[in-house]
Amino acid sequence: MQNTRTRSDRTHVALVSPPATRPLLKWAGGKRQLLPALRRHYPESFDRYIEPFLGSGAVFFDLLSAGRLVDRVVTLADANPDLIGCYRAVRDEPEAVIAALGRLEREHRARGSECYYDVRDRRFNPARAAAAHGPATARYDATLAAMFIYLNRTGFNGLFRLNRSGGFNVPAGRYTDPAICDPEHIRSVARALSSGRVTLVCMPFETALADAGAGDFVYCDPPYAPVSRTAQFAHYTAGGFGESDQARLLTALLTGARRGASILLSNSSAAAMVKAYTALPVRQAGLVLHRVPARRAINSRAALRGPVDELILTNAPAGATLKVPVRMLRARLSSGDPHQLPATRARERQA
């Protein structure tokens, strides 16, 4: 997909670290809880930061808040046009987004889930469909971005899921008093995205990683591989993200690592991922696999939510992992560690 930049994309001034900014959106597999472990693998120095699966942007906002992106080129990419379109609208029209989101918040307080389904089915999906033949991210004006944020804040676990027809079909969440419109938070996110050398672009991960090499820090948080046959639930784009996509991503990361890029990747502890990430070519490229305990909360059945292992693949120096607290880093995997990993998620019901 062509990288169409706006004037603010082309601004090249120092990226000054703002006060701590938290992510704008809830996102399945968001990395806020894993940040203590991920931080141990941030390289000491780098020239460019590349994030091909932006999602909630937890690592981007963490690096920004820590002052690690000052004078750095930043590429934030995702293949989900709704996500990038929303971020661009927030960046370019924060006050208009705030006004529209405030109206939705007041309506939600009065109508609850009735408002949710009205927005989802009669406003949001028709607006997306009406602009289907135009540029994928161009349809996101402030009104549509506000609806995206509203649905994210009030839908089931903040999921973004499309049905086979390409319509957003996540059911309403069971929240008594959801936080919907926080003007100062939206303004802080807009400042983070509009300052410095930050580029927001809708593109496949292979395009974002095509020239990754020496001086680059790459963090990848792809849609997680299912740990069981019943665990596949999310389609962030109409095509989904399957085994062949996971393999292509690993190939791209190996190429970047051999060119000298600092690589950090997180994924589920699916047996297929353990096998792929401990294969000889991966180890020869200098990438090491680590198992990290985490908590997943995206199952439709509360009893099946709880502690699981997640994987971190990185070429960070071995010494960096020794600083991770024992409670966050259980063990480093070897190539001969084929643990059978528990299934922890069930298929979401179609809305």
C-alpha cells in the first residue's frame, strides 16, 4: 500500500520527550503488562525505531515517555487501515475527535448497549462501507475516528474483529462506567504522534521491514499464533494472520538481524512458535528465545482467563536478560525444550 504522507509526516524536528503518555486504545494482546520484561531488551542506542504491528503502541509510548526517541526516526506501521486512519485523525484533528467522542459519551450514558449497537451497525459500518472504494485510511475523519475509539472503549475486551464481509462485529462489553472521553489523554497522544520524525503508515509488515538493518531497533507484536485449535478468534484485517504469515515475518526478521538490526518480538507460546524460534537458522542469526509469564484476558469465558506463557525472541545481549525480575522471566528456552503448552483461549462467538 502506498505510503501517503501528510505535512505533519514530513516534519523533521527533534522529538522531545513529553510527560508519560499511555496508549490510546485497548488492543488484544496489548503489551503494557509485559513492559518490565520487554524493557530489558531495549538496545542502549539506535538511530531508527520501527514497529510494523502498531496495535495499541504500548512499546512506542513507553520508549517515548522514557526519552528514548529523542532525535530518532520513528516508523509506526500496521496493515489495519482502521487503526492507522484513527491514529491519523487523532493526530491531525484532536479537538474535533474530542468533541465527537464527547457527544458519544453522553449518548452512551443515556442509552448504554443500545447506543453501542446503533453506532456499530447504523453508523460505523455503513460509513466504512460507503468509502470502501477510496483510499483505506482517507475515510477516517474525526467523526469516524471518534466512533472507532468509542467502540474500542465499550466493546468486548477492546477487540477489533471483522466478519467475512469485512464488517466490524464485536459485541458490546459489560461495563458499568466505561471511560470513554478523556480530552487531555487524546491531546497527549496527538502530540506524541505529530511531533518529530514520527511517520504513521498503513502497509504490510514486509514493506515496513524491507530495509531494516544496522542502527535500527525493530519491535514486532504480530497477531498471536493460537495455542490450540479453539484459540483463533481475531481477524485484525480481512485476511487474518496465519501460519504462513508467521513464517514470512520470521524470515524478514532474520534478514534484518543479519544486517545488524536490533530485533525484539513477542508472540504466544504455541508449540509451532517454540519450534520455529529455536530452529538452527534463528540461533545462527543471534536470536535467543525467552519464556515470560503473563496474563491473558481475552477469552469469552472468564474461567479460562489467567496466567499463560508468552515468548520473547531477541538478539539483545545475554546480560540484559539477567536483570529481569524472577517473577517476570521464568526461564530461557533452549532448542531442545519442546514444552507442551496449555490451550487458554476459546473461539469467540460470531456477533
